[in-house]
Amino acid sequence: MQHVRLLLVTAAAFAGLALPLASQAVDVEAALALQRQNNCNKCHHMEREKEGPSFRKIAEKYKGKPDAEAKLVSHLTSSPKVKLADGTEEEHKVIATRPAKDMAQVKNLVQYILEQTKK
């Protein structure tokens, strides 16, 4: 009986460790929908420069940096001044979510962008 109890406790512990990993998986469809909803492709492209940097270039810039997610979330939620390809500056659009200010959606989009490094 004690072996069964030990087995159940061990299994529950491993299941608990796996939950955070599963919850961090990117929802690609949701990220792309938020990207479309906010017209991100007006200034950004997956691989080539437009008015703003490509998503791949952004991912490469932040690759391996522990504060990458926090910096990009701040960028997408605070409307900073950005320099465009032609040298002019404008305020970056704040990402709109439904419901409003849903940080989980913003973080999902950021994780999607950060995954766009060349494989």
C-alpha cells in the first residue's frame, strides 16, 4: 500500500511540474489573430524590413536575453517613440486586446515573435 501511495505522490509531483511548461506553449492562431486585429503587418513583416523591423530581426535581437519578454511587452503596451525606416519617428501603436488590457494575449504575441528566429 505504501508503494502505491509513493507512486501516486511522485506522479502528482511530476504532473505539477509539467503544468507550467504546458501553459507557456504559444497559441499561434491567437497570436496571428491579435497581429491581424492590430494591423501589425502594416509596418512589420515576418522576414523583411518594412517601416519597422521584421519579426525575425526582433527575435534575433532579443534571443537569449532574460528580459526579452518584459521589454517587448512594455514596448507593445506603452506607446514608445520608434524610428521608422525613413528616419522619421512616431509613437508605436499600443496593442489592443479583447477584453481590454489582457496581458496574457500580449505575452502570447510576444512569445510568438520571440520564436521567429531562424531554425
